[in-house]
Amino acid sequence: MPINLDTIRGMPYFSGLDDSALAAVSRYFFEKKAVRGDTLVFEGAPAEVLYFVVAGVVKVFKTSADGKEQILHVIRPGDSFNDVPVLGGINLVSAAAMSAAVLNGIKKKDLEALSKEYPRIALNVINVLSQRVQEMIELVEDLSFRNVSGRVAKILLEHIGTGGGENPRLTQQEIAAMIGTAREMVGRSFRTLEEEGAIKIERNLIVITDKAALRKIAGIIE
Amino acid sequence: MVSNMPVIDTEKCDKCGLCISICKCGILVMGDDGVKAIESEDCSRCTTWCNTCELVCPTGAITCPFEVVLEDGRE
Ligand code: SF4
Ligand code: SF4
């Protein structure tokens, strides 16, 4: 299927290009279809292709030494992934399709050739990269300095109910908004708190199994 | 009773279908005014509460709320 020019126009990499430039760019794009669970990018492998999600959802994740997966970003239609490594070297993270997905890909060498021909693309690339660096720094801050689990613990302690359903219920996105982090980080914190033995998740109930431990994680001094 | 279904705000739902595409228990369907969670014969409720629909939704229209309880506070 040919790649739609309007789709390309909407990609931050190619904004501000005229139609003839867009047509030139479109010749380098190829379409890739994925089924749920397909790994699209392997951490540690050479980065060859920059991908844009056209339909479906892709997760960008890291796997720890003991096989646990941490989702860093959810990529929805219109967003790209693999941006930084494709301009550098190896894939820093893995990516897999969460649903059936359609992607548009462009090879690293083609993107480089296009940037030489159309300096506007090089400028756009710089803008995208600086945004990515910003996002990475926020993530690093969350992971290393902000003690997200501690703040999630505090919120849980503040929302203890009776289980009768009359208490306001909490969603991960509300917790994320309350403590100023990404939704992905809240899920991670739940798992950390569970591993610490402070809580147990039973479907839509968060059971506090060790309140003292949870208070300690929350930094509440007895 | 605590609801067994994800909560959907149809005002916010832009019908992109992403949640339906990732839901493993297949209870989400597109209705005229947005996504709906359906009860079917073999799956009467969202069985896993995996939160993935909430994670992928671009508009925050679908959520999987939790209630927090104390273990020794239960029967
Ligand atoms: S929580 Fe998971 S299983 Fe339940 S409706 Fe959402 S995506 Fe489907
Ligand atoms: S992902 Fe959100 S906006 Fe899209 S269809 Fe589902 S509830 Fe609606």
C-alpha cells in the first residue's frame, strides 16, 4: 500500500516540507504489519529503522536481568519510536506490538540521505531529539530521585476504605496526576510495593497487607 | 458493590478503538457513543483488571479504578 502523504506531513520529522519533498520522502517509507506480541525492535541490536505507528499500539520496554518487563512508553498512532538509537547506534530498548498494528518504517541510511538533501529534515530531527532527551531526563528523575513508590504508598494510605464501594476509588491515571508522574510508573510502583510485601493486588482491590511497611516506604516516621 | 467493569466516560471517548484492540478478555465493544463494556455468557465481567485499556487510552476515557482496603479490616 502506498504511504499517504498526509500521514507523512503529520510526522514531526517532516513538518514544513513542500509536496515534492514529501513525495520524495514517501518513496523511502515501507509498511510493516504486526500482530499482537510481535517484537519489532530488540534491545541491544543495531538500530536500522525508525518506525511510526499508523494503527494499533506499541509498547517500548526494558527487560531486567530477572526477566521483568518495565513499560517505558506506550506509542499510539502518529507517534514514532526508536528515534534516538536510529541516529546513534544500537537499540536502547525493545518494542513490541500490544495489538495488531500497522507501522511505517524508514531506514536509517535513507533518513540520513534525506536529511542531506533537505536541511529542514535535519532541523526537525534536532527538535524531535531534544524532546526525547527531555522525556528521558524526566524518566530518569522519576526512576532515581523522586521515589515514586514512596509517594504512591502515601496516596494508598490516604485512601483506605472499607471495601464496601462507598469510598472514592482510585485509578492509576489519577495517582499519576497526583504525584506528577507517568501512568506507566504507577503500575511499576504497584509491583514494587507488592514485591516488598506491603500490598497485594486482587483484581480491583488493593489490599494493604503490611501497613507498617507501607508507612515506612511512604517515609512516615512512627 | 465494587463494580467489576472498567469505567468508561463516553464524553471523553473519541472512538479510536485502541482499548478494544488490546483487551485480552474481549469485553470491550464499540457502541454508537463510544466504547462499552459488555457482559457475555462466558465472560460476565472483566476478568483480569490488567489496566492495559487505561494505559493505552489517549484521552483518559476508560479507567480501571481500585479500592484500597486493609487486610485485617476485612471479614
Ligand atoms: S482491564 Fe484489561 S481485561 Fe479488563 S477491560 Fe481493560 S484491557 Fe480488558
Ligand atoms: S482507547 Fe479510549 S478513546 Fe479510544 S476507544 Fe477506547 S475508551 Fe475510547
